[in-house]
Amino acid sequence: MDVWKCEECLDCPYLPLCFGGCRFLQRLQTGAIDGIDCRREYLDAALEKIVRQDIELRKRLFEEKNEGGGIFLHI
């Protein structure tokens, strides 16, 4: 399925993250690989937490690398 032509996907702010979801999971659930596996509910509920965890991890890695003397931020 071309998610760039699907009205449901085109209106979704998560399209650049998911591209219509996982085709493998769609196949397991419906037997077809050409459908949409929408995870919008999950992303609505979890995205902020995922981003916050990522920021905290990057801060810790930055601090660990800084303890060696030089300033280095790898993003």
C-alpha cells in the first residue's frame, strides 16, 4: 500500500515516523500485507515518554564523555 496516497495516513502527524506501520504485523493480523497497521493510539500515548527517555540517555552519555576531560556531544 502506498501510504502517501492513503487519506488516513496523509492526515496523520506520525506518518514520517511509521510510514503506515509494520507490514509483518499487518500480515499476521489480517493475512494481507498491503493494509495499514495504524499505531496512532500508541504513539499518542507513548511518544512523549520515548522522547524524554532518549533525551535523558543522551544527557547521561554526554556527561560520561565529558568526565574524560574534553567536551564532546554526539547526537
